[in-house]
Amino acid sequence: MSNIPDSTTVYITRHGLSEHNLRDDVFMGRWPDSRLTEQGREEALQLGRRLVDAGLQQVIASSLPRTMETAQIIVAQTGNPPLHAEDAFWELSKGDWEGQMPKPLPPAERTAEAADPFGFRYGTGGESYADVAARVGPAFDRWVARFTGQRLLFVLHGDVIRAMLHHLIRFPDNRIGDFQTDPCSLNQFEIMQERCRVIRLNDTAHLD
């Protein structure tokens, strides 16, 4: 983190359940045309209700449709704070595996992923967690520096949240897959200068 002088409250959530989350047989990745399901919209509504008294001042979301739709639902529940779209927060790209590569991975790929979970690249033209961290970390720092001292909500994707957690709390690279990121779960941090205090992780108490 870079020279952020005042305490900034940061909430991070994942988008609500989307159409591509219903596919558990293949890797879906970004799939830009995926939209929220009815359940996903209800999850966003419930999170918005929880955040009514949070005093959100800015909402920053990945510019993909499912994250923007989630953010719009939350914004409508929380007094209409400004909503900003950010391309750097797109989901981890699975390249030519998207919609094609079956789960679980074939043995050779599974072994390679286990050997280097942070550096393993998903498909031709795809990304690794290291790639995602390299683009989301600086983008996050820019937004926090722009709105230092405010209360911010970031609406992101599951793999992006893991990369963001790595950026914030600096756990070992090989633990990147250890964090659960449920739809519309709530993560909260207090950021001051070079310190990041963890308040909550993957909190789903607001969801039915």
C-alpha cells in the first residue's frame, strides 16, 4: 500500500449468483454476457439492506454486467452513492478454457496448478493469479488514494477478491486458494498508511 494518510473503510463483496455460476462442469472465467439470476438479485438486495447504515460514499465495481448489476442494486438501497466502473477489476481470464475445459482439471494440469497455484496460467491467452494481482493491486490503490478517508465498497469477482486479499494482507502465494468467496459475502478492512486491519471475511450473516 502506498502512503495513504487517513483511515479508509473498505468493503469488498462478490457479485450475486450469476448464470455462469450454475455451470460447475467447465471453467467459465469472465464470460462477459453472464447476468445475475433471480437468486443473485435477491442476494444483492439483502446485502444492500445490510449496508443501509454503513454510510457508503463511493461504490467501485468491475465493469462486467454481473458486477455492475449487483452494484446498482446495492446503490439503490444505500442512498445512491456514486458508482464507478473499473475495467481493471474484470474476473481472472481462463483464456481458451472458458466454457470448454472440464472440471476437475486433467491430471497434468492439476499437478501444475498444485505446484504453483499463484503462477499457474489458466488456458492459452488466460491469466494466473499473479497476473490478476498485478493489475488489481495498483487499480485498488489508485481508488483508495482518490477517496482517502471515505467509506468505499468494491464489487468484484471471486478470483479477483482472492488476488485483492493477497494484495491487502500479504499471505504466502501458495495459500491463494484458501479463501472462500461466496456471492454477496461481505469483507471489511480499515486501511491507514501501510497498515490494513481485517474486520471481517466472507461474512454471509445477511443472506437467507
